[in-house]
Amino acid sequence: MTRIRRGYIARRRRTKIRLFVSSFRGAHSRLTRSITQQKIRALVSAHRDRDRQKRSFRRLWVTRINAVIRGNGVSYSYNRLINNLYKRQLILNRKILAQIAILNRNCLYTISNDIRK
């Protein structure tokens, strides 16, 4: 079988991958086989960690809300606040509640007191 000269096509493909991994260290940014493996690994990690990031931010928001609510009254806690929000059919997500807790605690206190009554 005759040899096929691919010319610039393969070089263009490798250059595109090299641009993606140019910041990697050592052979991971120089050798073609390592480059392809590291690119796949990086994309898998990025896809996985997008879900982890959502999870960790939700944990942070819950912690912040709970800390502020417990500071107001010892008998009141995060799960009671969320339960009362659902009972009253108030739609405030945890991100917004955490921002209110950080920026304006008195506003969160008034929300929780109105819900309790």
C-alpha cells in the first residue's frame, strides 16, 4: 500500500491541541501522545468539578444562613426557616437568602420573624 502524505491536516490538528495544553508542565505540553491524554483528562475533570462546585456553593449558602439565624434566636434554626418558607409559599432560594444574611442581617431577621407568626 502506498504511503499517504497528510500534509498540513495532521499538523493543524496537533497545533490546536497544543494551544489547549500550552500551560501544562513538562512533557504534558510537548509530546503529542501525552498532550492528547492530558487534554481528555482536563476536560473530564472540568466536567466533573462543575457539579462539585454547585454542591459546595450550596453547602456554603446553607452554612451562612444557619449561622445568622442561630445568632438571632437559639431555638430557631435553618431547617425551621426553610420549612416555614415552604409553608408560606415564599420562593427565595438559598443563594439570595445567603446574600441577605451577609449584607443585611436585620432584613433576614424580619423575614424569619414574619414567617414565624
